[in-house]
Amino acid sequence: MTRFAALAAASLLAASLLHSTARAEEPAPTAARIEGELHVAAEQARDTRVALGVSGLVAGAALLPAGIGVATRSGDVPRSIGTGMVTGGGVSLFFAALSLRSSKVEGLAASFDARRAAGVPEAEVIAQTESEWSSAAEDSRASRTRAGIVEIALGVAATGVGLTFLLAPAGIGGMDRNTQYTAGSIVLGPGIPLLGVGVRSLLVASPEEASWKAHQAGRPAPSRGPTASLGILPLPSGGGLAATGTF
């Protein structure tokens, strides 16, 4: 029996040492890894901003002159259509202007580079960056959710009111047909774009959220706690009891 007890103790000790060694070798976030992740995320965010800005400028440049030309033609229908085109072009230019603002993840990458250049200790750089990164991701999630709800509400309202003005008989609020068409076109113009932007805000994660999630996915999973198991270890002289565990 003493022999079996010694064998069990030796097995437990070996398992504990192996687990401790494996835990010590688990990769921890390094400044080099964070630098690579942040710069990739910042570059992607910048490319997205440029694409949105260019598309907005192209749409605005196409709609505004054409809308002005159509609106100056004689007749109620061309005037209404042209007014809607001008409004849509203005909304496109507005969103293009918003894309000029740098994203938070670009600011995080710049702050990280500034700390490294200032000689801040690596452990402090990592701790500060991860704290700011986590806060930025949470703030972005909350703000895009609020913005998405507001944008969809405004888009639904504008679309509904605009279609009502365009399709209903003249006389809403005492307006004649021409005035009602013009008002409907002006209100409907930004309605559809606002709906699209709102849906995107609700469904698409921000660069801060996506990059932070990817960073977290690369971190080692936490220990699941102590476990133990018993088994039979065959020996030349007969069977023996063996125990293994992780702590």
C-alpha cells in the first residue's frame, strides 16, 4: 500500500509541475503584438473613411448639379424631382464631411506610438493602451447603438412624411399640389439614406469594437480551475493506482 501511495504522490507532483510549466509558457500580450494589431485596425479604419468620403463626394457631385438643372425646368414635377435630388446630394456631402474625422482606433495607435517614443516602460504602455482600447470599444458600441436608433427613427419619419406628401391629395396643411410635391421631395430626400446609415450603425461593429474583440480572442483562456482523475497504471508486478490533476 505504501508503494501505491508513493506512486500516486509522484504522479500528482509530475502533473502539477507540467501544468505550471505550460502556464508559464502561455503567451501574454506584448507591445509588438499590440502595435501590429492597432496599426492594422487603424489602417482599415482609415481606408473605410476614405471610401465613404469618396463615395459621398461622388454622389453629391452627381446629384447636386443634376438636381439644380432639373429643378430649374418649368413644371411642378421637374421642380419637385430636382429638389429631392439636391437634398439627397446635400445629405451625401454631409456624410462625406463626417468621414474626415479620424476614428478612435487611429487615435489609439497614435497614442501607443507616442508612449513608445517617449520611452514609457512596456508594461505600462500595454496596461494603458488596453484600458483605453477597452473603454473606446465600449463607448463606440453604446454610441453607435444610440445613433442607429435615432437615425432609423428619423429615416422612417422622413420617408413616411415625404411619401405622404407626394402621394396624398393636395391640401395637407393648406398646401397646393406644387408646394406639397416640393415639401415631400425635400423630406423624402434624406429619409432613405438615413435608414441605410441607421441599419449599418446597428449591425456593423465599429473599428474599435472589432479590433478589441480580435485582440481579446488572441489572449489565453483563463484556467478552468482544479481537476483530478484516477486511473489504473499497469506495473510489471501488477496493477497500481495513479492520480493526475491540474491546479
